[in-house]
Amino acid sequence: MFSNILIWFVVIPVIMMAGLGLCRNSSMNAIRTVMVACSTVLLALSIWLCCDFLSLRAAGVDDEMLYTGSWMWYAPLNIHLAVGVDGISVLMLLLSAVIVFAGTFASWKISPLPKNFFLWFALLSTGVFGFFISIDMFTMFMFYEVALIPMYLLIGVWGTGRKEYSAMKLTLMLMGGSAFLMLGLMGIYWHSAPEGQPLTWNILEIAKSAQIAPEWQRMLFCFTFVGFGVLGAMFPFHTWSPDGHACAPTAVSMLHAGVLMKLGGYGCFRIAIYLLPQAANELAWIFIILTGISIVYGAFSACVQTDLKYINAYSSVSHCGMVLFAILMLNTTAMTGAILQMLSHGLMTALFFALIGMIYGRTHTRDIRQMGGLMKIMPYLGVCWMIAGFASLGLPGLSGFVAEMTIFFGAFQDADTFHRIFVIAATCSIVITAVYILRVVGKLLLGPVQDKHHLELTDAGWFERVATVTLIVCIAGIGCFPNWINETIRFSFKPIIAAIQNAI
């Protein structure tokens, strides 16, 4: 088992938790050493995996999944610990590792109970990595739940504001989505093989052999897409997201918005679309309407907020809605844009939340009406904020431009009038995004200083610079050199597009 490279993405966070368990609560240096060492190993491992994956593809290996492995876990239900990755999974692992690494430095001075905080943070990371490497639906769902459970304590104990209310609201709504998802996965399992053949949870085996009746597909598609869509902040199930983000500590907001919400889009893509293609063709229009509302509503809502975290939270609703919107277009170009958007949004929203935490830690306010002229006081953080903002509004040369243009080109091509109307409506969100980004830049960074005490504030420390530089380099890297991402995911869409075309 341990000879499979993918297993180490789960083993290393477990080692991280064991190392933290051996540290004393008061030994901050030891706690930091464990976190930095393990997060660095995860980042290095994900970079190596991405490079090796690309080399295998260049050598002509075109298998649907690479680095596969399967070990029996519970024989009566044929549950396996089955792992494997395609290009999409590899990129999601790389994104997760980058944000865990940056989140570690962004939480350098977390208090109180730093040891306990990082223990729950490591468990959350375990669930995220386990989800992306799983090709068995049961183990995928298990890791999905592992990723959700720590959120309640991380927000309820280390959060700010109405943290207990927000933590409970987030947990109840996401668990409600999990209930829908569980029903959908169980339904797929019971129809996973022809009569007389053993049932399976393996996604690849189901895609090859399952013959699910159209009426069952429709019902199961609704269960699975809504179940994952709740985590993807799809309208009208998005209300947990702004409150949860606003009250979460910095690193948790980074991982939550940057990676955890991507579990929703990835799950819709991997299970709802791939395993239920006929229903996806028939019912996509319903969810296109809902995701289209998410895009425009999230952008307009961000315009009227004055709290920095709420602005970024509603922006995340809009950007994550764009991911689901692109997936539902059911063509290769739009789906490529969806993956680019998942990466772009994950990085830039993590950068936003890191900067918000750094600014709040100095000014003790997130209200933009009480701040101004911070570019004069904290020029490094100000420049970082402008880079994140320009990425969010789609400035060429940064990741947001590449992602959004690919989505809109893919969604508009070969589309009928209904689809094109919603594409045009979705493109309006670019203008709205520019409005609230430039409004925040003007109020937060420029103009006169609102509070004379802010003149005594300091700029970013070295550990904060490590976190921000890591994220900015990745944002610029995707914006300037997007082709390596296309090469990584080039083979990943073939089986999914084939399944969709065969179902027409």
C-alpha cells in the first residue's frame, strides 16, 4: 500500500497530527517546525507528482487514471480503498498543497491553543487530499465528511464575530447537502452493475458497466448535483458561505474557500456528470439557471458589503457559480475553463483571505469605511491586495483572465439561444466585479488615513511574505503560462465527453 505515491498524501497529514500530538501546548517553535516540515513535504510531493504525470503523458501513456491502487476495506459491500489520479486530480492536489503551505505561514501567530488549531487544520487537510485521490465513491464520501467535521470547531473556537452561529449554520447546511449526496451515491451503487454481477463503488467500473435507467438517472443526478452544489455555494444553498467565511480564522478561510469549495465542483464533474450523462444532458438547463443566478447575485451582493470578508465571501459565491456553470455546458473548452477557474479562484481567494487576516490583525477592523491610505502605511500588503484584486476582475497576465475567457468562449460556442442568454448574463459579472474591486481598492488603500493610530502600524513580516509570495507566484504563473495546465488535463475530458455524447 505505502509503495503507492498517492497514499502519502493522506499519510503525511496523519504524521503531521502525530507530530503535533507530541508537542507541548506552550512549545510554539516545535508546533511551527512540525507544520512547516510536513506542509513543505506535501508541496514538494505534489510538484513532483505533477512533473512525473506530465512526463508520463508526454511519453504516450494515455490511461484514464494513473498511479492506481486498490485494497479491500469492507468485503460485504465491496468497499475498497481505491486511489488514482488524472490531470484534474493532480492539479487539485497541487492547489491543496500550495494553500496548506501558505496557510501554515498565515497562521504563524495563531492563538489561543495553537496546537489544537493545527491538529484540526491537519485533519481538514487529510480529508481534502483523501477526497481528490479517491476513485471509490464510498471512500470519497468518507473523506468528504472528514473534511467537513473540523470546520465546526475551527470556526466555533478560533473564529470571530458570530462564530457559534456561523459554525452551526455551516455544519447543518453542509450536512444537509451530505444527506442528499449519500442518497445519490447509494442509488448509483445499487445500479452499478448488470443484474447478477457484483455491485461496486468504483467510479471507473461504474462508468464502464453501469446501465442506469433514465428515470433513475434523473433522480440521482438531482441528488448528487445538489449534494455537491451545496458545498459549491450554488444558489439558493449558498447562505452558509458568507457567514462561515466571515467568522473563520485566516488559514481556515483560505483552505475553505480555496480548496474545500472546490470539492463541490470536482464532485459534480467526477460523479454527477460522468456517471449520469443522460440526466446531465436533460436536466443541465435547470442548474444553469441556478448557477447563473449565483454568478450575478454573488457579484451584486459583494458590491453592497462593507466588511472585507463578506465582500470576498460573496465574490466566492459568484466565482464558484462560474465553475458549476461551465461544467454544465458539457463541452471540452468550457470544462477546461472550469478547471482553470477552480485553480484561479482557489489561489486568489486564499490570497485575499490571507491579506484580510493580516490587515485585521493590525487595524482590528474589517470595515472599509474605517480604513484608508493603507498603501502609504503598508505598501507591501497594499501591492499584494491590488494583485489579488486585478486577478479577481480578470486582468490579462493573471490567472482570472485565462480562466474566465476560456469559460465564456466554451460556453458560447455551439450553444443555442437559451444558453447564450445566460452566458451573456454571466459575462456581466465581470463589470460588476470590477466595480466592487476598484471600490475596495479606493477606500482601503488610497485616499486619506481615517484613523491616526493606523500610522503606527507595521508592514508584513517575513512569514506573511512567504505566504503571499507563494500565492502570487502561482497566480502569475497560471496567467502567463497556462499551456502546461492544458497539457495536464488534456486526456481527462475524453471519457467524460464520450459518455455525454453516447447518452445523446
